[in-house]
Amino acid sequence: MFPRIREITDAFGARLRVSVESHPSGALVVFDRPDRKNYSTAVLDHYGVEVFCGYIMAARLALPNDLADEFVDGPFAARFGLERGDQVALVMKQIGAGHDFAIPAPFWDRLYAELCVVIAHSRELGRRAAKRLQ
């Protein structure tokens, strides 16, 4: 069943890939843009994905106003921010990543729904990992 890979495509053909991969701590969620050459990936653990999912909804509700950045720590630490310029985007910054990972607004609704499913899979993989350690 894992890895679990889904692609989200916007109306203009831009693509965002979200995959869930098994990890000794439970699960990792990997974000990448297969439509962009040499674009960095972003990786979050269960904690990061839950916070990011909430941040997506907070960003939708905040617009057209600003939204404070949100931080998650741990081995997959990240900072989430709302970028408002020519194109509104959520920006994920991770230590050691070559570039920030931007997710334009047209992806947000489908990504939010996808992450709701991903969180359930991640939680189950975490439960299984904890069971193996017992």
C-alpha cells in the first residue's frame, strides 16, 4: 500500500505530487512538483502535515489579509508562510533545502482534502511503528 502517491493538477496543467512513505517513526509525506525541472522537494512528518493542513485553511480564511508564519520543529522542521504578491502561495521553508517550496492558491482546496486522507494514513503507520517497537 505504501508508498501512496497522488498528483493534483490545476486548471493550467501545473502539478503537485503528494506521497506518503513508510518511515521507522511512522510516515513521511513528500511534496514535489514534477512539472518543474530542478525544483526542490519538501518532507514533513505526521506532526508537520497536521500543522500544515490547518495552515492551509487558516490562509484561505485570512485572505486578503496577512497570516503569521507557523513553525514546526523536530527532524523535519519547517516554517510555513503566506506569500502575497503577483501570485498568492503558501511557502514551506525547510532547513537545508535548496529552495523554498511554494504551493500556489489554485492547489489549496484539493491539497487540503488530500492531506485529510494523508493524515489518517500517517497516523496508522505511526501506530504500526509503535506496535513494532513493543
